Amino acid sequence: MSVQLKKDEVALESIEHAKQIVIDAIAETMDLYGVTPSAGRLYGTMYIEGEMTLDQMKDRLGMTKPSMSTAVKKLRSNGMVQKTWEKGSRREHFVAESNFFKSFISFYCKKWEREVEMNVTAVEDAGKELEKIINNDQVSRGIREYAGNLHVQIYESKSYYDWLRRLIDLIESGEIFTYLPIEDTEKRKK
Amino acid sequence: MSVQLKKDEVALESIEHAKQIVIDAIAETMDLYGVTPSAGRLYGTMYIEGEMTLDQMKDRLGMTKPSMSTAVKKLRSNGMVQKTWEKGSRREHFVAESNFFKSFISFYCKKWEREVEMNVTAVEDAGKELEKIINNDQVSRGIREYAGNLHVQIYESKSYYDWLRRLIDLIESGEIFTYLPIEDTEKRKK
DNA sequence: AAAAGTGTAAAATAAATACTTAACGATGTT
DNA sequence: AACATCGTTAAGTATTTATTTTACACTTTT
């Protein structure tokens, strides 16, 4: 084996190692996004390797096709992976959303939306029930006061949910980037 | 039984029901915060019921003390529950952080901090490894180009992590509230 | 139309996680 | 000092979640 080929072989191994460092870090922080470690690893792999089919995924990660299928489904539901068209191929191809800003916006806005929706509904439902008691003069004074205090308490949380809803708007609309602009790290260095 | 007592009894039941609506909603959205459903239920209960001891928790939720202990540990690590001093009592008392803004700040900043830290480190480590190859003229041109492209790709993610770090600062410092003020829902209604 | 390729659903198995029981160590009380 | 009280750790059990195996429905190719 020539010296040249030997050097190249070492270099390729080193590149694979470098890739793996990044993939592992992405996978490890993906628990925040409520996906399994495998799905995190898959996302990291797709991010680094680019477009992949289910069969390529299963070979790369040493898992089965159905599990790749479910992992992709999950990642797609989070907006982290998209299906792509590849002409001349029957297979479906998938690509990781490489714009982390989009992933961030998609993921958190969806989650926060759900949080606001569920809790505001609950607060309002519970509030109505308490108001009936508060306004019922056939109920003892002490109990009505208790209901009143509870009513105040749960409505305090609404100011948080209102704020969260406005945060969602700020991020979804992209207005956040006027207050907090995206800086180009590469350019800044020069 | 008097009519009065009967009405009161119904009212108390209704209050418990109203509480449970709020507790359930909080518990259900707590999966976002990476806690188990039980821990979510516990937090919701503490938020509504106020200060509690481990024994009160276990009675309220019908679980064992060790599991309450681990749930509290988890909630405390997220900054969602705090220990309180109660003079004249040997038992430890715990109270849910009732300020959701504080919980939000504490939780997300901690998580995002970890995400940034881990990934930036990985990008820099992998970057160094790739640079060695890029600058090694004993390696074939094609491979060096490949390493170069990879280097560019992984460094692109850094602008996201830089942005996220600035978002953390904006939130931790409270500066976010100048752009997105907290509105008092109660007052606004009047 | 038969055969092969492709993705997913359903059932079965494996692995991880949550919870309980039992036991311990630390601190306070008698 | 012996006994209680309280929180937690450790080991065992149960439950949930992830993964694989098997089977099938739908396409495309032959």
C-alpha cells in the first residue's frame, strides 16, 4: 500500500470520527425535544450525512426498517425532518431540517401553544365552577371565601399564559429577530 | 342533615372538582418539562394546595414516600419546587414555585445552556480535527475538499447556538420583559 | 398476471423506567 | 442509651416504552 493511500485512509477515519463527535452531541441534546435517543442519533446522522432513505438509515444505524419508519414519523411531526422528491427512485427520501432556527420555532411554538391552550381552558372551566359557588348565597360565607381565593389564585396564572402566547407570536412572526438578530459567526471572525 | 350543610357539602365537592381540572391540565402539559406524569400531578397539586410535606403528598396522591422523595428531587432540580422552613416542625416542607415566569426562565435557560455548551464544544472539537486534514498536503485533494465542506457545514450551526446564547441572556437578565411586558389580565379586564 | 420492491401495521420480545417494599443512617426525643 | 421520626438508598417488581419480527397492502417492474 502506497504512502498516499495510507494517509488518505487515516484522514477518512479521522473525518468519520469528527462527524461522530457532532452527531453524538446533537443526539445527546435531543432529549430536550422529547425524542428517543435513537431518533436523536438518526436526526444527527441525517443532519451530517444529508438526504437518506429508510434503508440507508437502517444500515447506517444498524437497526430495522420499521423502527426507522417510526423514528422518521416522530421527527417529521416535530418539523425536524422532511420528505424530499428524488426523481428516478421509488424510495422515499428524507432530509433533516438543517436550519436550526426553523426547528426551534416549529418545535417550541407547537409545544407552548398546546400548553397555553390546555391550561387556559382549564382555568376558565374551573373559574366558572368557582364563580357559581361565590355567587351562591345559600353557601356558607367561609366556603365562598375559600372559593374566591382559589379563583384569584388560578387566574393569576393567566397572565403567564397571555405572555407566553405573545412570545409565540413574537417568535412565529420572526419579529424576535429584530430584537435579537442572527449574527454570522464566520463573518464576524474576519 | 340541614339544608345549609347539604349545600355546603355540594359546594366543597364542586371546589375539589374545579381544583382537579386545573391540576390535571398542569400535569398533562408537564411532559414538556421532562417530568413523569406523577411528578406533573404532584407539581399541580402543590401549586393548588400550597406547602406540603412528603407524608401529605403521599396521602394526597396515594403513593409511597420514596417516590414522592424522588419526584420532589426532580422538580427541585428544575427549579419548580423549593424547600421551605417551618418552625416547630421536624418535617421538611416543600412549596411549588407559583411564579410561572420564574419556572419558565429557570427551566429553559438551564436546558438551552446545556444544548449550547455541548454542541459548541463538539463543533469546535470536530472542527480542529477537520482542520488538521484540510491543512495536510499529504492527503488527497478530494478528501481535503470533503473535510473542508464538512467544516463549513458544521460551523454554520454555530450562528444558531450563538443566537440561542443571546436569547438565554435576554431571558435570564429579564430584558425580554421590556420587549414583551407582562400584562395584568385582571386589571385589563376592569 | 406474477414477482419483486417499498413502507407500515400488528404482534411479540427486549429494554428502560417508574414505583414499591425493605432496610439504613441521621437526627431528635424520652 | 434506647427509642422514634424522617428522609433516602438499594433491591426487587411492575409498567411502560422501544425495538424487532412477521405479515400485509400498495406499487412498480417483468
